[in-house]
Amino acid sequence: MKKQLILITLGLFSVLALPSCKKEGCTDGSADNFNADADSDDGTCSYSASVNFWYNQQTSQNLLADDIISLTFYIDNQVIGSYASNVFFNSSPDCGQSSVVSKTFDLGKSKTKTASYKVIDDIGDEIWTGTVTFDASVGCTNYNLTY
């Protein structure tokens, strides 16, 4: 009887002394703080996403033919970058590629955000305007502008 009591006590102590095997964390693979070791989501996922603006050689030639020398890019009325009109890409640029007008947004706990954009030429005329969607599940979206 004494042996059984000791075994039960040791068994109970072992169970209580073991740390919880269940790990909490962000379980969404598209989140910036994804935790592959997490067994359950704890609501801490945070997201970001990027957009790239670009245009091809034909658009560049059309801009130059209209004496447009440079372009300034805005998202939600804040400047994010500029190009000389003779800068162009032959195909969609890679995310994070140097010399691309790009913007990354911290989306917080949201997976998407829609923002307004505009592109203004060197004399103040609006060339392009619209909305962009930052989408964490995509990561980076390329916007090909045509003129």
C-alpha cells in the first residue's frame, strides 16, 4: 500500500511539474510573426504588404513624347518616390528590387488595406490615380501603369 501511494504521488508530481506541451503563437503563414511551432493561435498575428509601381518602354516613350520629364508617386497623399520618365522596366520588377517605386505598409492585425494613389508629373498634372490594395496573403503586388 505504501508503495502504491508513493507511485501515485510521484506520478501526480510528474504531471504537475511538466510544462504545458501546448504552444501558443501566430499560426497564420502569411503573418510577419508566424510561429511554425505554435499549436494554437493566440491572436497576435501581425501583417505587412508591399506594392510596386512600374511601366514599360512604350509608356516611357509616350510620357517623353508629351514632354513629361519626371513623375512623383503618392499613396494617401504622401510621397513614396519618383522616377525620371525615361526609367522603365521590360517586365514586372521583383519585390524589393532597387530603383523601383515601392511602399510597404504595416497592416497591424488586418490582412488587407486599400489606399489611394496618384502620380503627378513635373508640372503638377495628375497622370494616374486610383486605389491600391495591400494584401498580406500576396505579399507584394505590382501595378503596371500604362500611358
